[in-house]
Amino acid sequence: MADITALFGKNTSGIDEVVDDLNLIQDSPVLPTKSYGADANISKLSISILPIGEVDLRPSFQKLEVYENIFASSLQGTIDLLDRNGGVERLQLKGGETISLVVSSPENEIFISRQDLVVHKIVKHELDVGTLNASYTLVFCSKALVRSMRKNIFKSYKKQSIINVIKDLYSHMSPSDLVYEDPSFTLDKPFISTGLNPHKALDFLCQRCCKKRKYFVFFERLIPVYGKSQKQSDVIFGTSATKSFIGTHYFGSVDKLIDDARRHSTFDIYFEQKVEANLEPNKIRASKLVKFDNFNHIESTENGLHRTEFTFVNPLTRKIDTDSVEYIDKDFYTDIVSDVEGNQLINKQNIFNVEFVSNKKTGSSSGNRKVITSGDDINDVRSRKDWLAFNIYGSLIRTLYSVGVEVQGGTNEVSLGHIVNLVVPSAQARAFELDSTGAIRRDPTTSGKYVVTGVRHKIEVNKYVKTLELGRGSSSVNYDARLSSLGSGLGTQL
């Protein structure tokens, strides 16, 4: 066997050892018993290369990022390496190699453990003309996505439970690590997969499963969940006490995740400075807060998120019907989808709502969608207008207002689908000295409850932080009731 010690690091396994294709998880991540702040150890970071074996990447490691999102069917990640001795050239990395990753606390409590990550791209990089060193990035995904990309499903499903269709499609990606919520309906009309990859077919079924107060998603977790069975109601977050089932993928509604999260204490996240430079407080502290691009009304209008007009054309009967759904429909939050707060984020006086109301009967508008149907459509799982409306507004309510906060990675178990309560001090109160008691007033527009829609894990040498993407389509503030009071006392200058 070739001597590879001088390349990326020492050889950690024999030439014949190969990472088990189905060995997804070793042990459950647990909440640390002590506050480690950003401290973390990369207990294992290796790449399996045939016929060489397993190579330790830690001596060349610079940075690792993994991104998971409830709107993405697969996680994605990158590893930045410093190649000092021509490792890419001598090891002949060409994609398809398996990466094993274990991240733990200084006291060996495991945060992350994955053995199923596959390199699928080596990013463009430049060699130093003097030293021939290079810093480059490996891009990876999970083996489940690789399996899915290598399969095209040509199959018709009819007269069977939708959950059985979902399980059958997922079996082409991975054996039995799907956590699900049963949409609870039967396919009366056939669903035909016309050569779709399994994960694409599941994304498609997510839209078709959307219904009243249910916005369905299909995504992959970096950190798995444990439970007694595949049903979401049996899942136990963050513990391996009941280890009969391990789940890395989820097919179900965001609303179910929210309902389950409400059974437990909400994670409070405080946007504040450190009191002591070398000591992290005994709470989840956000060191950075970014407000993303929000209230993209023109883009939302073009996509039909404020108002969508449907035109149904039946070429057989030559019949045309029209209908519409819009953001300010009566009882929007109670009838279509539930959210973490109780008030509409866009008030009734907003011009985008006012204009749509006054022009509702004038014909085609932005967001117009034409649905051509021949009666018994092969892929018409339910009334198209219904599932399209629920899908449109389910997406809107999760993304209308979103922020990102950076927290310590090893001090919490905040993950996808969890509810967090963000506490942000009021800049207005600080600027105008509105509180003389010394208490901290909250910013009413940014503070409040959010759903965790994305997590970006950033790991460097001895450092682990998470950027949480938080989204909501509602507000704790009743803007319609406070139209007059919000404008009083603020003056004419920002």
C-alpha cells in the first residue's frame, strides 16, 4: 500500500476497509451537560478512497459547512482543504469518495456523526506558482441523493393509500429511515411517475398533499431523530433511549412539526453582547442577526402569492371556469394554514392588498395560472385549485418574513422544524430612552416566535457555530389595530 502520510495525513485503515453503505449514524447527538460555547473537536474527518483505504483529512482541514433546509430534499456541504503536497494529484480524487464525519464536545459528547457523505464536485481552484500549494473545496451530499439521482421511476399508482406510494418511492433512495406524517387519503385517480427521480417524485407529491392547515415538505436532516416507529408522532428528538428507529428524512407537514414542538419548551434565543469575554452565558445567545430580503412584493405578485387567479380549461367539454385565492381571504390563518403568531403580517391597508380587492373582477392579473384539464387527469390527486392554493400560501407563510441568527453550535439542539422565541432589544427604546427602569424593551417587529426553516453548520478547528434561518408569515403585533399608534411619537426622521 502506498505511503500516504505525507499527503493529507496518516492512513487510518487497511486497504480493504470500506465504509458501510448503510451505516448512517453511530450515536445520537445529545445536549451537552456543560456550556462549551463554540468549542468542538473534529473527532473524525476522513475520506475513503479505493484502493488506498481511509485517509485522515484533519491535518489539511480548514473549514466545513453543511446546509439543511425544510424546502430541500437533500442536505449539501463543503470541506475546505489546504493541499500542500499534491494530494489531489497523487490520490486521484475524482468524486464518488465517501466522507466520514464525527464532531464532538471537548468531553467527547457527540454533536454530529455521519458516515454516508459522498463527494460529487471539486470546486475550481488555483495553484500557487512558487509552492504549488492549493486551497480547494470538496462538495458533498448524502448517499440517499446519489441513489435517487441514479434511478428513474416509470410507474403508475392507483387505488392505494398515498403513504404507501410515498414509502415505495422512498425505498429507491434509502431502506427505512423515513419519518412521515400520513396525508390520509387514497389515490382514486392514478399518479404516474414519468421517469422522475425518487426525490423529485416526492417533491411533487408534497405539493399534491397540501390541504387545509397542512403544508407538506420533504427534507433531509443532518442530525437524525430517534423514535419507536416511522410515524412523526412516535419520534423522540435528541435521545437514543428508544433506539428502534433512526430517521434522517422527513415527509410531512410543517404544521405537524410545529404542533409537536409546542409540546416542549420553546427555545429562547437572545440577541445580545457577551457580558464576559471568555464566558458564554447559560442561555442561547445570538452573536449575529441578519434580516434577509423580506417583503418582496413585486416578486410575490408575479408568483401569485398575494393573489392567484386560476383559469380551468376543459378541451373536451369546451368549458372554462375561473376562480381566485388571495392573501387577505377571510380567516386566512385559521382556514388555510396555522402559524406561530396570530396576526397577519401585511395589514389590510397595504396597497398590494387594496389594489387586488378593487380589481378582483377585472380579469387576468399577475400570478395568473391556467390549468388545462380533460376531466379525469392522471395526476390530479385532488382538486387542483385546492392543493395549489394551500401550497402557495403554505410557502408564503413560512418565508414572508425571515431572519438569520448565529448561535453556538454545541450549546443547544435547535433543529429544523423547531419553534424559537427570538428576543431582540428595541432600537427605538434605546434611542429615545423610553424605559427609565433599566429593563430591556423588545423590538415588537423582529422579536417573537419563528419556525426554524434552515440550519447552516459551520465548523472550523475547535469551533462550531450554527446559523439558524427563521421564518414566519405572521406577527405578534396587530397592525390593523395599531395603525394610528405605530406612527405616533416617532417624529419625521429615522
